[in-house]
Amino acid sequence: GYACPQTVWVDLFLVVERAIEGDRNARMKLDAAPWTARKLFLRSIKYVIWLAIGMATGGAWIFYFADAPTLLIEVVTGTAAPVAYVTIAVLTGTTYVFGGLMREQVCTYMCPWPRIQAAMLDENSLTVTYNDWRGEPRSRHAKKALAAGQLVGDCVDCNACVAVCPMGIDIRDGQQLECITCALCIDACDGVMDKLGRERGLISYATLADYNADMAVATAGGTSPVNPALVRTPSGSFADGLAHFQLSKIFRLRTYIYLGAWSAIGLVLVYSLLTRERLELNVLHDRNPQFVTLSDGSIRNGYTVKLLNMIPEPRTIEVTLQGLDGGEMSIVGIDQPSSRTFAVAVEPDRLNVLKVFVRQPTELIKAPVQSFEFRIADKASSESAQYTASFNAPENRK
């Protein structure tokens, strides 16, 4: 409820919406009103700001994967790679649609977390709870009902909890998958209870075990839950809810299992992050032609070799050809005779794309398809990488 990106973006979009179109009642009136110049202006301003937020989201993502200042200049000047613009467009669109238009539908129909959370909950899980044993039966005219000898609960059916719910649910109907545990209903209900001079906590953080215990106390011996003096009601705040939470409910077998599983996943991720290679190699064989026969009879294949330097420092990468008897390579743009080893400079946080040609004398070709390796190494950091490539030749050679 507090850390979900969808919730954060929806809240941000709602701040923009409230600032431009007004509070909830004003927005509802604007929705129902016919299209006028004022309505068109307000909606246009709102949508433009939402798109700007979406573009900032997309930009933040692509800047994470490249040198941000350089990429920003390239994006603004129109010289960035097409994938950068495509990524920004996709993230702008998804942020705009999910945060501005779909909103709670994303949480209800697309998000897997409610299903995971429902499977993890048990009778000792602390969650937002409506204490119906105290609130029911509801009545908007409690004084008249009491004067007539009728039993009434503390809920005055004001629907404040429903109005503030970003998911559009009624917490009084019980736990629902759509609930994101934002606790706005707790704050709204506590405000109403304060105005009525009644005790807070009609909606509160509670566990199923606490709920059942409170209901048992309230109904013991025929005691009606409408008498606040006979009811133990926890305060609505999260801190007060935790105060009623016994340590024995936290440190139990289920908790240890979850802790162990999530810790193991976290350790694997940390290990992968700390041990990952910061030097990457990718090779793509030319598709057309597969090979070329040179004037001296030797066979040549072409490759696109990509060297990725993932540190903020320049590197000199040694590119080596391993295997392929008698094979040599040449790199376009590097003034050096054919060799099995080349030293290539790569800028910080950049990808260096090389056009490499590999040739082999025809008398040393053993098969129409031979495997060999491109290997790269940074002598300064001892990091290396390799890629197994194929060398193609004619099937019938004289």
C-alpha cells in the first residue's frame, strides 16, 4: 500500500488532478458536465502534465542503463539510438494509461500481489479490519433508534471510508483482494468518531485472532457490542496496532519460513550483483553472404562484435581469436595488419561495435562449419568474456 509503484504513480496523478479540477465532488460534476471550453482546457492541461510525468518515468529508466548526461543530450538532439525513443514511448504510454486511466483496475485485475498476500495471511496477520461487532447495526439516526429501544452500532453509515478508498471498495464488507492496505479508511473513520465523541478504532489495524477475541468480550454474557465501556477497541494507528501485537505472533513457524525464503532470494540477488561481470561480449555472424572466397583462395566470414564496458572508466580490451587453425582477423577502422589479437579502446559505460572479418586458408579448413571463440579480456581488472562463434565455408572444396 505504501511502496507499490502503481499506488505512488496514481497518488501523483491524483495530486495533479485535484490541483487542476478540484476535489472529488468538483471532479464528479466536471465529468457529468457537457464539453465546454473550460472543461476542454482543464482536461488538456491535466493530460499534458500526466504525459510529462510519463516521459520523465521513461527517461529515468533509460538513463539508468546508460551514461545519463550523454544520453540526455542525444535524446534532446535526436541522435540517440531508436531503442531509447521506443523505450521512452512505451513507458510513457504505460505510465499514462496505468496511473491516469486504469488506476485501481491494474491492482484488481493485473497485479499478482493481492493473490500472493491472500495466500500468506493467517489469523495472526495484522491488516485493516472493520470491527462489525462494534459498528453493526448501522444507523444514521442513532438517537431516535436508541429512544425507540433499538440496538445501534457505532457506524453511522456516513460512507466516509468508501469515499476515501482509492480502490473503490467498502471495507465494511470484509477483507477483499482489491484492498491495498493504505489505511485511508482508518483515518477517515477516526475523524468521524472524533466528531461524534466516540472511541476511535471502528476500523483499525487488527488480526483475525484479535477480532475474534474482541467480539467474544463484547458479546460475552449477552452484552451488546454497542456499549463502548464494555468493549476493548485497539486504536486505529499502525503503531498502536503493533502495540497490541504480541511477539509470539511474529516469531512463529510461518514467519521463519517466509523469512528464510525471502532471505535466500535476497542473498542470491546480492551475490549475483557482486559477482557479475562488468565486461560483456556479443557476436552476430553476417547472414548475407555467409562467407566470401578471396582471390588467394582463402575463406572469409564477417561478424559484428559488440564490446560492452559497464564501469565509469575507459578500458583497453584485448580481443583474441581462439581456435580455427591458421585463422586471422582484421577489424574495420583499426590500422593494424591481420592478427589473432587486437587491442581495442572502449569508453566508460559505452558499447563499442566492431566490424570484424575472420579469414582461414582453404587448405586448413576441416569442415563446412567450424566452431571457434572470440575472447576479450581487460588485463587491468582481470575480467574476461568469451563467445563461441561459427565459421562457414563451402561444402565442396578443391
